[in-house]
Amino acid sequence: MVEPAYKGLSVRRQCELLGLSRSASYYRSRPVDKETLEIMRLIDQQFLETPVYGRRRMKEYLETRGYRVGKHRVARLMRLMGLRAIYPRPKTSKAHPGHKVYPYLLRNLDITRPNQVWSSDITYIPMPKGFMYLVAIMDLYSRKVLSWSLSNTMDAGFCVAALDKALQQYGSPEIFNTDQGSQFTSDDFISTLKEHDIKISMDGRGRFRDNIFIERLWRSVKYECVYITECKEVKELRSALGKWFTWYNGDRLHQALGYRTPDEVYREGWEGLSHAA
């Protein structure tokens, strides 16, 4: 979709409008063989069912499906997909060694209003001839997805693009919580948060419940959108996700929200704050 030869808009501006990082526009993925893509699809689907599976148990599962793979190959594919078994253990999330890690601020915190805490995470999206990565930013009070972005690389650029979009549309949260992944500890991401005077919170090592609402979102988006639409092209995937997130925010009833939608809870939360003021 990016046209370097087009004189009307620079490559940087085209990427901004599409929600892409500039580096992603130059990236050309290497072809992945059909068997590896099928193994990755199976890992992804099984991980949604058993997120406590690490490389050893995932290896055993794949062998029951007829694929003889080594644990090191399984570990490499899970790293590529951004999957980490969610049980308490040291070093569950690898930050860049040169990046600062911030303390966890949500312990014993009552989340009582919109824009009090935002959270973000990245997930792997399988495609017929490759894969993409999806980042989403969620308001934890209402479960509303404030913005999202797709990329074919795991660099920080598409995460920053999603953050910029959320800030432009919804203002600034008091606290922003993520894991310790290098995308969220990058200079560009951290500097954007600091420019808006947002407190930075990062999940502690082994705290597998810190991003539980985002994890539930990934399960929903894959079973209710990705796996049933089977998009062949990125353009189709982007359109399908756009429709799904609009439905999720505006029409999907959440039991935990008293069978209201995230849009309703977010809006009513602001109305409550206005009346209190």
C-alpha cells in the first residue's frame, strides 16, 4: 500500500496514515514453508486453550498431531510468535538489555474511572502465506479498545503509531501498563509517554495475571474474527479487524461489565466524573 515513487506524500507520511512504522514499509519477509506455517498455526490455537504450555509440552502436543519437532525449534517459533507460557517463573519477558524497566504500579490499585489505566500487548496473527503482528491499547476500566495497529515486524514503530492514535482520540491516561518487551521499553515509546506526563508501569517478572484483560481480548479476536474469516491479504485482515473492533466496542455485551458494552461503560464513566465535579 506504500508507494515510494508517489510525490504527493513522503514515505514517512504514508506510513503514518496507514498506522505503519517506516521500517516496516521497507521490510521484505522471507518466505516460510507451508509446514512451518501449519505448525505455527497449531501452536497459536493450542496456546489459546492452554496458555501454560511451554516449549516441552507444546512439543508433545505437536507430536500428537503428527509433527515430530524438537523443543528448540518449538521455542524458536514461540519466540517468533511472541508467545510465553503464563505461569510464575523468572524472566517471563525479555526487555532490551539497554532499556530501563519501570516498576509495577497496579498492585492493590482500584481502577474506578476511564483513562485511569491503559494497557497494551502484542499478538501473532497467522496468514495463509505468512504472519502479521497486532498491537492493541485498552482502557482497563471499560475494556474499550482505544486503538490498534498491524505490522509485519516486531519493531517499536507500530506500537508507537497505536499509542499516538489513542492519545489523539482519547487524551492521556494516568498510568500506562505493559510487559517488559523491547517494543514497550524502547526510547520512542517511553519518550511519548513522558511527553504526556503519563506514569509508566511494567509487569513484574512472573506476574502472569497483570495483562489478563488483553489476553482475553486476544482469545476473542482470534476465535471470533481471525480464524473464521481466514483473510488471504493484509488489506482483508485490516478491514476484518476494523469491523470486529467496532463491534467489540459498540455491540458486544460483556458479562463482567453488567452486560453493557465497552463504549457504554467508557462514556458513562466520563459522565459520572462530570456529575461528581
